[in-house]
Amino acid sequence: MRWTFLSQVWPEERDAIVSGSNVQVYYIARELAQRGEPVLVLLSGHQHQWERCEGTLCVVSLPAVSQGLRGWLHPRWIRQAERILKGFGPDVIYQRGKLPETILAARYARRYGTLFVWCSNADNSALRWKFVRKRLRYRRRPLWLLPARVAEAAAADYMIERALRFAGLVIAQTRHQQRTLAPILGKEPTLVGSGHPLPPPPTWDPETTPVVLWLANLTPVKQPLAFVRLARYLQHVPARFLMAGAAPNPQLLADVRREAEGLHNFAYAGPVPFAANHQLFARSHLLVLTSLFEGLPNTLVQACLYGVPTISLRNDPDGLIKTYGIGEVVPDEASLVRAVEQWVEDPERRRAAGERAYALARTQFDIRVVVDKLSALVLRHLRGS
């Protein structure tokens, strides 16, 4: 089969602010290419146009015509993207999340009979009017332009929702996404998890000062300030609190630095190159999640791969943390403080949970397992159509 993936950035690029969806496209595309499948990845989020081919994998960057939603909805960008897709001739076009690229995928699939595979990327994927809600929540100045921004967002949301009806195969990350998307899309999503390359089994050193890791882009939905407050409350605990991730929101970064001023147990590492993420997990002992909502976060998957227990504020994707005993889910920040303190002071508990996490990673989060599932689904669908 010939596969095309629509994404925003290629994680190997230095200027890339990487999301979980970008990571999954990267690993799936690379695994398919390693198996000898022809793969094209079309990117829209880099600033420059470029093309790189390696074996059966070809990555093409086609920047949007301009900033904002109109850049991806511009007819000139759509035409250029379609020419690239047509030149490759995919059997499958894969895209994740409600984005302008959804419109391109549906349009191309309708015109050329290609299978459009759409994957949800968060537990709020069933909510309508994604971009309108964003415009109203994060109001940029000047405010007199807000009506025009909302109108543009509404048009994009309408076209994206309409495009989703043409997805031949819908994939969900969690059972919650399955349940909520089915009535909206009128078809039953198939559950396929997230995957990463599987590293060797982890080793544990109970004498090492525990490192508590927070890794994500510093955005309001990820609630980075909750992690800074956690470090402040636990200054008496023998542990180091490490925050890492790109900061696309300058004001939020300033708030983090102000709140962290004077904390001897806290460090912000800044943006960490994608290739170095594994080093963070390899030297960490606990992962803390503070997001308002999640799908199946890549950081949880990576924590399992490296035998790192996860302490999560409210979110437990598909009950994985509780069911498999790979950490703890807490209802509020006060409980988060107590839980992290207890886990820091109990190395045997961390070791046992880490072993369970790695065992889970071997069966569910190995990228080879995930691509096996995806390939079988697509092949079965193509043969039945």
C-alpha cells in the first residue's frame, strides 16, 4: 500500500513545536517505511518549503500561504497540496485531529477514491466548534477584530465537521473517544492505541535522588503552574522537579518563571529536542500529568516505556493508570502534593509500578504492535470496499 500522512511538523526539525499527534505520525510513518511501504508525509507547519527522501519515506514541507486558518484554507495551498498528493498516488490518506488538513484529506479522498483514515487526538474530539471556542477563550488584541476571527473560525469548523463525514475509517485513542464520536460521526470508531519504539527493560537505582518530571508544551490546557506549585509545596522532600517543553505562550512562560523564583528544587529545561526526550525519561522516577483533559498522552506512553510511574491530576485515559497499577490518579492539587510526597519516599513502590508499566508498554505501546493493528484494519477495509 502507498500511505500519505498529513501533519504539521516533522519532530526532527529544530524549529518544530511538537504535539502528540505529530509524534504518532512520525513513528507510524517511520515504521511503515522500515517495512518497505511507500510513505509520503506532507507537512504544513514549517516556515520553509523543503523535501527529503530516505528509502521509501518522503517528507515534504509545504508551508501555509499565510498565518492563521486562512493560510491552510487558501485555494492556492489546497491546489499545491493536491498536486503533491496526486503525484504520489496514495491508497491511504491518514490525518489526526480536527484541523484544516481534514478538509484536504476528505477532498482528495472523494476525488480520487483514496481511503481517508481519520484519528481523534483528544477526549474532547467530539465537541463541536473547536476553533470558535478557542477564539472566544483566548482573545487576542485588538479586540475589534474578534468578530472577524470568530467568523473565520466558524467557517473552518463547519467545513471540518462536514469533511469528517467522508472518513472511510475512523480511529480513536480511547474508549471514551469511541463512545462520544460514534453518535456525532454516525459510524463506530475503531480503537487503536499509541506507540513508540520499545527500549530495553529499565534498571532501578534506589539510592538516586528522585527526579519528578513534567513534560509538555507550556499551554493553558496543560496547567504548568500546577507543577510549579507542587514543587513549592514539596521543598522539604528529597527530590528534584524538572519541567521541560516548548513555550509558545510568552505570558504563561513569564508566569512560570515568576512562580518558580527562589525554588531550589525546581528547574525549567526549556524546549527539549524531540530526540532527547528519551534521556529525560531514562533519568526520571515519576511523571506528573496536570492537563485539563487528555487523549492518550505520549508522555504517559513514554513513561511506561521507561518504567516510570505516572501521577495524574484527574485524568486516567481508559483507566490505564488504575487498572494496571502504573501510578495514581488524584482529584485535586492537595491530593497531588500528598501522592507525590508518598511516591518519592517509597522507592520499592516506584520500582514495582515501573515494572508493571514496562510490561504494559510491551503489549500495548510498542509501535510495531500499533502499526500491525493499523495495517490490518486498513487492508481489511480496502479489500471490503
